[in-house]
Amino acid sequence: MTFSTLEYKERIRKTKERMMEKGIEVLLITDPGNIYYLSGYNGWSFYVHQMLILIIDEDQPMWIGREMDANAAKVTTWIYRDNIIPYPDDYVHSETKHPMDFVAAFLKEIGQDNRSIGVEMENYYFTAKCLERLKKAMPNSVFKDATLLVNWVRLIKSETEIEYMKRAAVIAEKAMKAGIEMINEGVRECDVAAKIFHTQISGTEEFGGDYPSIVPLLPSGEKTSTPHLTWTDERYKDGDAVILELAGCYKRYHAPLARTVQIGKPSEKLKTLANVAVEGINACLDMIAPGIACEEIEETWRKTIAKSGFVKESRLGYSMGLNYPPDWGEHTVSIRKGDKTILKPNMTFHLIPGLWLDNYGFEVSESIRITENGCETLASMPRDLILKEYV
């Protein structure tokens, strides 16, 4: 198993505490990151409906999923085999049946259809039809929004989780260096992406990599004015800047990292932008410590870049670690004005002070861990604009 049974049981205990606070007796968990966190289930099956059921007065959770994936639950989870409940394949992509019909029938069978039921409403993997079918089949149940209930339990990492993220950071740094080394005039963007992918998965001699929840983001030239572009089959040109945002991933735990490369001579505007962003992130890293609020980090950043006349409207960072596609973020804490979450040791964040202007941009980021006295970056690479003389 990825974690000890004791660690899983402690996660269950903390989750049930939150359930009791919210008056939830039965929790239906459909976010694959949360399913993995509480059970260990790890399969590429989240494109069909699956869930983990946590009942307030039952010790073990129950997994419900597609029949062909039931053995994956047996192989990867710590839960009793009797608690692995498969539904037949004719529920998949059916116009007449729905997997939530099966779930409702099961809950009725075990006497849980007249209780307070929590569902993750704001979730990539739980649809409007899911809730509609559950409500129709269980009219005596009271449905409550349990969005992010488990995500908040995940906020403070265990020592094992931190170790996994540190391994992910080693892979991230190796993948970043591989991408930077390959970027040059005449090289295709897709070939750089392929090199990064290979490095992410092969990892190191000591440990291999997992698939990250987000593919490498590789905007170049004028496309550096926006962060979330991938790659094309175009070739890099002299004068292009290239942003690389990627992550290492180990046992589903991530360590994102971003850097910016310049092929040939950079413009004065880009050099200025890079200096401002690097000064800002360094100022933040110097002041981060347990006991301060997230919004204080953003305030330090905002005041630092304001001296040079720059403004960043988007958030400065977010909690991250365990997840599945399409995101490595945890969707809980954001480093921005108004977020008063107090930092505690073993919280982990992606600190990403990117500045994207009309036709150019600069991005640098670090995965950080809050320590007893400050913070540490999980990777170790220079943050300045990386100059690449074309060959």
C-alpha cells in the first residue's frame, strides 16, 4: 500500500469529524484524489462514475465502481473485499440506466436512504445528472453540499506525503533541466514536450515518476502573454522567450515548477519584468513562516512589484499536492488578498508569481513546504531569466 493502515484510519477519523460538524451521516466521495486519499484506490477509471462511501457509524469505507475495475480496488486499497461493490457494465454510457441508480439501490439495501447525505457538488466528476438521479431514487434523504470536505483534511501533509513530494521535486527539476537544455532555435516545441514527458515518467534510478495531473505548459514568443498553452509542432526562433511550467509526480503527489528561457538576446522589457518577478518571489520566500495569513504573502508580493509599477490581478499561489487530472491543486487555500488561512507546518503550496502582459510574459514558481520556522523550496534551481544562446 502507498500508506500504512494507521495513516488511512487517521484520515478517516478526521474526515468523520468534519462530517459530524456539517451534520452529514453518509458521505459520497467522487473526487479521485479524495478516493485515493482515504482508500488508496489508484486507477485510470475516473472517466466513468465511481465513488467511495463513508458512513459515520461504520469503520470501513465502501468502494463502488465499474465491474472491470473492482480488481483494481482489491489490488490498491486497504478496505475489506466485501466492501468493494461493482456495478455491471451495462450501466456505463447507457441511455436508460445510470450508475447513481445502482448507488441509490445499494444505499437502500443497507438502510442508508433516509439519512443526511453529503455529495461533492462542485466537482469535475460529479454531474448534475448524478444528483438528479440520487434525489429521485432516495426522496427521504437530505442532500448536503460536501464540496472540499475531504480536501480540507488533506491540507496538512504527513511526513510520508512530504517525502513523496520531495521525490516529485527531484523529478520536476530533472524534467525542467531536460526541457531547458533542448530548447533552441530550430527545435520543434513538440520535441521539447516529448523530452519532458520522458523525463517525468522515467524519473531517477532510485524511483520512477507518475503521470502529472497537468501536461507541460510551453507557451513561446507572443504566446508567453498567457500561461495555459501547451505546445505545437512549430520550431523555436531566435528571439523567442519560452515559459516552462511542469511538475514531477510520485505516487500521485506533485511538485510543480516554472521557469522562463530566452533564446538569443532578451528585450529590455523582458529583462525588467524578470527582475521584478524574481525580486517579488524572493521577498515572499524570505517572509513566509507559520502563523501568518496567506493574504500577508500576497501583500508582500503586491507591494514589492508595485515599486516598479506592476500589478498582478490573479492569485499568487494555492495549496497543492495529491491529485488527478485535470489539476494538481487542492482547491482549498489561495495565496491572495482576503484569504486569512493561517499557515501551519507541512502545508504545501505552489507559489507562482507569473506576470503576463499584452504580448510577452515571465513566469517563475516554486513548490514550497511550510516548516517550523519558515518555508523551504522543494526544488533548487536559479530563478532568473535563463539565457540560451542559439546554435
